[in-house]
Amino acid sequence: MQDPQTADENLRRLALNKDMSKSKYELVGSNEPTPAKTITQRVNTQSEIPDLIRQLIVAQTKQNELLQEIVNQLTASQRQRNLELAQWKLANPVLANSCKMAADCLGKIQTDFLSSLAYDVDDNFEELQENEFLLSEFFEKYGPRLVHLNAILQTLSILGNAPDVTSSVSNN
């Protein structure tokens, strides 16, 4: 039995002999390109480069067109939403103003609530880090209230700060 290096060397010699005799045999796994093969690869590569660049340009153009369609869809839905909010504000001016004032008040409440939450974390950092029960209590105390406050505040802000109908219609 031959050692792997000797067998590998014999295969390379066999492949070199076959290649020189213009045979169709090729050494599988050889990392050394033959001169004829290298020249052919260069010619093929050089002739393919302009083709590949054209294909890249076509693909990029299609991608740009798709992105433009996405932008158009998003802006159209945003314009529609702004128009509907502006119409709602026009139909309910007193309520829209009340929403705006309530959002301002709740914004102050949210600031106080977040301040309280931050002080609680600062005061109890080590206990919260070490005690799973206290951390759960903290989440139960602040979590639901914070989520509900944020949801209500967002709704009131959107309704209270709806764009005017004239600016929405002129943007279309």
C-alpha cells in the first residue's frame, strides 16, 4: 500500500501526462491549473464581465423599481390616514381639542410616572438584580400601568394633533 503523498504525486503525474497528450482526463481535486486551462478561463472571464455587469444593472434597476413601488404604497396609505384624521378633526373640533389637552396632561403624568419608576429602580437596584420575586413585583407594579398609559397617550396625541384638512388635501 502506498502512502497518501506518493499516491497523490502519482495521480498528478498521470494527470499531467494525460493533459499533455490532449486527452479529456482531468485530475479531480488538483489545485494547480494547467497553462491551457488558465488561458481559457481568463478569456471566458474577460468576455463574461460586460455580460455580468449588464445583468447586475438590470437587477439593480428592477430592485429600484420595486423599492419605488413600496415607497408609493406607504406614502399613499399615510396620505389616506392623514386625510381621514383631518376629516375627523374637522367633524369633531371640540373633541380633537379636548384630546390635545388630555394628551398634554397625560404627558406630564407619564413624565412623573417614569420618574417614579426610575427612582424605584435606582433605590432597589441590587435587590431587583438578586431577587426574582422583587423583580416580578416591580413588573406587576409598573408594567401594565405603563403600557396602558402609553397606549392612551398615543391615541390622544394622534387624535389631538391630526393634520388640518387643507394641508392634507394640498399634499395629495
